[in-house]
Amino acid sequence: MHRTFLVIGYSFFVLLFTHAASAAGTNKDDAAIYGTSNNDSFKKLPKPLDQYATVERARAIELGVDSLGLVEKLKVRIKDQPLNLVATILFFCAIFHTFIAGRILKMAHQAEQDHALFIKEDSRRYHLGKNRVSFKGTALHFLGEVEAVFGIWLIPLILYITFSNDWHTATHYIDSRNYTEPLFVVVIMAIAASRPVVSFAETALSSVAAIGRKTPAAWWLSILVIAPLLGSFITEPAAMTIAALLLGHQFYRYNPSQKFKYATLGLLFVNISVGGTLTHFAAPPVLMVASVWEWTMPYMLTNFGWRAIIGIIIATSAYYYLFRKDFGQLNANAVEQETSTDGLNEEPAPAWIIAIHLSFLAWTVFTLHHPALFIGGFLVFIAFNIATDHHQYAISLKSPILVGFFLAGLVTHGGLQGWWIAPVLSALGEVPLFIGATVLTAFNDNAAITFLASQVPSFAKGVDGSIALQYAVVAGAVTGGGLTVIANAPNPAGQSLLSKYFGKEGVSPFKLVLGALFPTVVMAVMFIVLPH
């Protein structure tokens, strides 16, 4: 019965969000959705970047200069659209919130402990004999969920848009956003985390790990090198899900040191970010510009792919050497855990079930731009899971939906950041642009960075010097994709699946940056220092 409710509940969820995704699909020209017409009684957001030209030109004439500097240009845009400043302040408040989420979770646990002492003296009987819930502890727990942060900060954003404009302006902005990627991540995470898919990936990687006698070190190397490169073909979110699950089973459960845990997580995020650059359709920051700049698979392989492969091998090998002594303790922990098991082996999933699951995975990747198709396929997948339940893990949608909610919030906030990101990108040369894109990516989704770059005239195909700028912004975006959980769309999936190994406070953003810093520098050398 609970599975029936699962199907019904998820169907209701996707029907609600598909409407928004469908609305976005018809909205390909941002300029066409701004302003008012005879049929519109509300302002449509965001204001297209090219429509700031008039007020910027007027300000330049007023100051007696040919063109405005970056700071003056931003001042003009804030004065013209006060929402710009408010939206950006709220966006950075959300980013700051992600950095203190661990502390909030600690407060939540303390509140729940205090509440547990309180209810021991509570003699009242509640509905169905339930224990009294700590409202304070539960509220703090929700506020401490990293995946919920950007959604929480949408509340003041929507309220501001509503009261400064009207309700229709706010709802139209939400309807104009493209939520296809968050929906896709929800579906691909759920399918990739299924027992047949994970078993297939584990069996495939075990042949590589067998070279090192399937020790934790052998598994660690195999997962961190091969899984990210698979992201170029099965998409980065799917690769992240599989890699995170396998790392949990073959590495994290053997209790490595905190330093080693964060180094591995940072390395995973960076490797996944650059590992999708072998093709032009798998990595979100590449996908955003591939058609506009006419990038093909041969172009990606010759300009990005080989650099990514070498960078992944170098960074992973360096961390392996750095933590080589830790693997000795992990081997001992692994042997101890293996000897303590009951020795009973579960029946493996039959080959035909694995084949069908892989077909569902392939269908989802093939239809990733068509929510109605991959969501329909997912509902069939759930039905198939019910029919083969004895070979399946229980479907858990909590993590996928939380990650989807995180990405949807990021998409909504990010849609109002172009007013300052685009001028910053257009003001930089090749090397400063690479550095700027790497840094900006840490505070914004890297796909948003490259999308905004594709709208800047100096990046347009055929413009003198544009090829170097195109390369620099994408290289910077994928290089910085592992620095924070918000830097790359698959990162929230990895954090959600692995956070249980990092204690009650979850993953520390500061320690994640430290763990990702060295592989980020390695990738920077590969992409911008080597001749290109």
C-alpha cells in the first residue's frame, strides 16, 4: 500500500512541476518576455540585458564619457531596477546560510535532546499515542538542511516581487524559469540509485579494482577515475549518484579520517565537474553553450577532454600518494567488517532486470530535455520496481526530491543575477576571465555562468577574440565546479548521499573547499597554463 501512495504522491509532485517546466520550454527569448503590452498588466522579469543600453548611454552622456566603467554600470542597473540589488542580497544571504547550516543542525540536535528530557514528564496522551514533537527542533532541522536553503530564501524574494510589483509578476517569473534540470536530477538519481544499476556499476568497476586485489585503495582509485569520465555519456548527475553510492560502500563505511573524507569528497566533486567535458551534451555548463557556439564532440575531446582525463589521473594519484598510509588502516577496518558479517549472500538481480533498468537509465538520458517523456518513463520504472520488489532496494525519494528542490531554488535565484554577472564577465580578458569564472562558479551554478556568457556580445561566434573567451569561461566554470555544493548541479546529489558519513553536522563548506582546492589547481594548470 505504501508503494501505491508513493506512486500517487510522486505523480502529483511531477504534475505540478511539469507545468513550470513546460512554460519555460516555450520561453526561449528572454527579451520577448519583458515589458508590457496591450494584453499584459504586469512587468515580466528579468529585464533583458540589452535593454539597459538606453539608461547606460544616458548616464555616460551625463558624465561626459564614451562608456561606463563596471561599477558605474552596476549602479545604473540598480537604480533602473531596484529588484536587482534586493535579489542579489537575498542570493548571497542564501549562500551564507549554506555555510552555517551545520551550526543550525547542531542547534536542532540540542533542542531535540532538551525536548526528550521534557516529554519524560509529559503525561498527556496525543493522537494515536504519538510522542510530542519538538517544533523548535524540527524547524531548526529544516533550516539546517543545505538542500532546503535556496528554497527557503525564495520566500522573501517572492514576497518582495509581489509587494513591489504584483502577484502576477511574481508568478510569471516563476513560470518563465526552466525547471527541467531539477526534475531530471530527481529522476536520474532515483534510477541510478536502484539496486540493479548500482550492482552493475559495482561489477564493472570490480574488474578494474581486481588489479589491486579489490582493496579499499583499489576501489577508491577505480571509482574516482572511471566514474567521473562516465559522466560524459550517462550525464554528470547519474555518474555522481553511482560514484557516491559506491564510495559509501567501498570507502566511507570503513571510517577514514576526517581529513581523508573531505579530500575524497572535494576530489569527487572536481573530477565529476571536469569529467563531463569529453562530450558536448552531458555537462550542464557545456550544454548551455554547445549549440550557440557550435561545439561538437570532436571539439570537446581535442580541447577539453584529454586535459580532463590527464588532470583527473594526476589529482587522484597525488591524493593517493598523500593518503597512502591511511589506506593501511582502511584495509584493516575492511577485513574486520568482512569477518563480522553473517556470511549470507543475497541473490543477485537477474541479468534481464539489470538490462531493463539500464534501459530506463538510457531513456532518461535520451529524453533529458523532455520532462513529460522522462517523467512518464519514471512512473513505468516505479511500476516495474513494484513487480520485481524482491530484487530491489526500497525506493527513497527523499534525497532526490531535496536535491531537485535545491536546484530549483538555485535556478530561480540565479535567473535574477545576470545584471551583474554578465558585465563582470565581459570586462575580463582571457586569463582573468578564467580565474573570474572559477571564483564565480563557487558562488553560483556553473551552468548559469556559461549561459550568461553566451548572451554577452563579445563572446558571440565570429567576434574577434571570442574563441579564446569562450574557452576560458567554460574551462573556468568546470574547473571551479567542485569548490562548493552549489558550484555544479550534481554536487548536491553527492553531498546528500554521503553526508551521513560526516557526523550530525553534515558536510562543512569550509573543509570541502580545502579538500577541493588542490584538484582545482591541478585542473587550472591543465586548462589554462598548458598551451591551448
